[in-house]
Amino acid sequence: MHSEYCGSGKFILGMAAGMMAGTALGAVMAPSSRQVKRAAHRAAKRVNDMVDHLADSMDF
């Protein structure tokens, strides 16, 4: 009976360690706010350019 509890304890400990490692890796890999702002600015510029192009095509 002791080995049964020991096995499940190791599983819980391993699962907790994996979750902590995943959280740490996710924090390191997350883009900075500057990169997010830059990407949003580029996307907004592309949308504006496409709207202008569409308006020119439709003679507005």
C-alpha cells in the first residue's frame, strides 16, 4: 500500500514541476509590449492602405 501512495505522490510532484516549467517558459517566450504595439500598428496601417486602395478602385 505504501508504494501505491508513493507512485501517486511522484506523479503529482512531476505534474507540478511540469506546470511550473511551462509557466516559466511561457513568460520567457512572451513577446514584449513594444513588439505587440508595433505589430498592431503595422496591421492598422495595412488595413488603412487596403481601404484606400479599395476606395480608389471604386472611385470614391
